[in-house]
Amino acid sequence: MSISPARAIYQNKDFLKSLKPRIDSFIKLSGRVHDLPYHQFFQLAAIAYEMKPDLIVELGRAYGNSTFVFTEVAGYINAKVISLCDNNFWATITLPKIRELVNDEWLKRLDARFVNNFLEVEMKTEILPAKKVLVFWDAHGFQTAEYVLGYLLPMMKGKECMVVMHDITDMRYQYVDDSYRQQRIWRPDSANEGLSMVRVGNFSSFNEQLIAAFDFCSRNKMELRSADQSFLTELSEIEVQELWDCLNDGFNTEAHWAYFNLDKPNFWKLHFPAFDRRAAVEENKFKRDYLKGVRDKQDEFMIRSERVRRIAIYLQQLADRFGLEKK
Ligand SMILES: C[S@@+](CC[C@H](N)C(=O)[O-])C[C@H]1O[C@@H](n2cnc3c(N)ncnc32)[C@H](O)[C@@H]1O
């Protein structure tokens, strides 16, 4: 059964209101709202609380905004959160700042793993016993898409599964600049630099997962839905007013995330891409070696943006000319 983001937030507004003081304390103590706008804390909490999964898989944690909100809700619905990320900012930066907010029982619900790459992470043992799984996909790249679509999702047979993807905008409901902004066309090697966006159907994103997820949904005759559409079409004016009264700036109809559900009865008809862990690891190794080669041959600036790279080279030339030593 598909969950409506709008109905989830409306039906659970009192619960969400009760979370507000803790979300506010988290933001104040951690000192960061970057990566997840304030109202999205409530949108994610609403989805998790409405769905009541027994397992939440978070791909991409960084400083842990979504990690906090999912683990908070997990305490009410008796769920476990497995969070995978290639940095340890959560444990080394955020957790020490918010330690007074969370006790050992809270932390027991969260398995925050510091990994080299999702690709290498085996999840069978955790996914197979789960009945309802919420996947929060907030890390980019085609390899991550292969991990989700080709490795995690085929394990969801017989389960309810919802996949929520951050950073995808439904252009029918949110304003997106139509111009290219004088940028080259979007390509994976310039993704995530915040300038070029790719458009597929009604959606726009900086990231690869839009292409992979749209392709997956199209092949499987499934709809890639947007929370933007849900918030802007499924709530009456009175309900929107009630949400503002209840959550104040914790409610906003801007979402910029998309989602799909796996159809449990028809799971056997679904098509999944192959997942070749060894090939992907080799691919990474090749890229690393290749980049190292480029770097050795050209200059030592590992900067993908051509403009920033040129500025760095220019500054280095100035430093060389004036005899400034590199530390
Ligand atoms: C946008 S941030 C996550 C933000 C987080 N969900 C929040 O709400 O604060 C994405 C994170 O995923 C990590 N990441 C990207 N690709 C990865 C991969 N292949 N394996 C592990 N972590 C990855 C990035 O380093 C980054 O820290």
C-alpha cells in the first residue's frame, strides 16, 4: 500500500508537534541545518511514523540530520535504524554535541556504520528478517543506484518496502530555472557540484539517482511519485492552515523528494539490474588509479570544477612567482 506524504503529515500532526522540542534541541546543539531543511525533519518523521517499518536503512548520513529524526521516531514504532556512510561526522562531530539529548537506549536503536563504500556492505542478515523496510536514499552516484536497485531491493520479496529519495524536485509543483545557467549539459562527472541539473520527465535533480530510479520505475510500470505533488494536491486549504497552526515553520509544502513503493503481490514480476560488487570495486580502483595518473602528469589539484581548478593553478603560480613556500 502506498503512503501519501501529505496524509502522513496531516494524520500525525499531533505526534509531530510533540517531536518539535527535540528536533529544535537537536538543531540548536548540533549547530547545523545544512543538508536537511527544518520542515523536512517533520516530513521524514511523518513518513516513518505512518509506515511503521521495523527497519529503516539510511544511505548517506554525514552530520546525521535524517539519522536523528529516524532514530527518534524508531523509539515510538519499535524500529531499528541502520545508517551507512563513508564518513564518521556523526560519531565524531554531531554525537558529542547532542549527547545530552540521547540516552543509551536511544543509541541502541541506531547502527551507524562508518563504511568505505555502500557497495561493500552486506545487508542480508539485517534485511531478511524485516517485514517492513523504509529505505532513505540520500547519497549519489550510479554505483549507489546499483546498490539500491540491484542489491537491496531484490531482497524485499514478501516485505513492504518504500524508497524515499532526497533531492529530486517535481517541476510541476516547484519552481526550477529552465535555463542551462550557462553550464555545460549535466553529466555524472559534474554531478553534485550544484550547477548543472538533469531533467527527466517531470523531475529535476543534480544527481544520478533520478535517472536510475526513473528508469527502474518505467521498466516496472511503476510510478515515481513526488512529495511535492502530494503536499500540493492532497491537502485542503483548511488542512494546510491547521498544519501551519500546529507545526508553524515545521510545515512547508516544498519537499524536493521523490518516492516509490515496491508492489508486494506483484514482486515476482519486477525487473532489477545486476549487481556486480567485484566489477564496481574494480571500477573504483581504476578511477582512483586513473585520477592519480592524471594528477601526477598534470598538476596536484584534484578539483573537478574546471573554473575552480584554474583559479587554484593561478594562485599556485602566483605563490611560486613570489617564492611562497608550500607548507
Ligand atoms: C547528502 S549527505 C547525507 C545527509 C544526511 N542524510 C542528512 O540528513 O544530514 C550524503 C552522504 O553520503 C555519503 N556517501 C556518498 N556516496 C557514498 C558511498 N558510495 N558509500 C558511503 N557513503 C557515501 C557522502 O560522503 C555524504 O556524507
